[in-house]
Amino acid sequence: QVQLVEFGGGLVQVGGSLRLSCAASGSIFIINAMGWYRQAPGKQRELAAAIISGGSTNYADSVKGRFTISRDNAKDTVYLQMNSLKPEDTAVYYCAAGILSPRDYWGKGTLVTVSS
């Protein structure tokens, strides 16, 4: 089993920045992919960013150029740096991890609210 705990959510103004962290523990040696999903009120959960073991990253079109996902293997932590935040970025952000894709294990989520 793998446990994921998110940190760093909160309230930020439009145009501001926020960094989310996700600490992984447990059988992390099986994990090849990690990612951040988000779910806005009344909307489906969507993948915002993902990173695989080799370092390749993938972003939703809506966050490209503004969000950066990174991974610190020494700390078993994945980060999501969010810049130029918009009201539509308001959502619960979930950390996820998996063997082939970041879908097997989930954190409980952290709320990000962008105020105008």
C-alpha cells in the first residue's frame, strides 16, 4: 500500500502563486507515476499534471505554462508549483500515484481557492 498526504492548499489572490506538496509513504518502490488531479465544484475530476519515473511530464492544456510538477525522490515528495493563478483554478487538488499511471492511490485532497 501507498499513502499520500497533500500539503499547501489555501486562499490566494488572482495572479498569485502556491506550491502544493505530496508526501508518499509505504510501498513507494512500486510507484512509477505520480500526478495532481483537481475537481472544481460541480465538475468532474481532471488530471492537471503528471510525472513519470524518467522525469517526463504531462499537463492539462488549461495549466500549461503556469503549473510545474516536480518530484524529489530523496524526500518521496512530489510538488505542484502553481503560478499566475486564476479563479477557474479553484478546486480540491488530489495527489495520486500508480504503477503505470497515477490512478492507483489517492490522497484526501487539499482545497485551493483563488479569489478575485
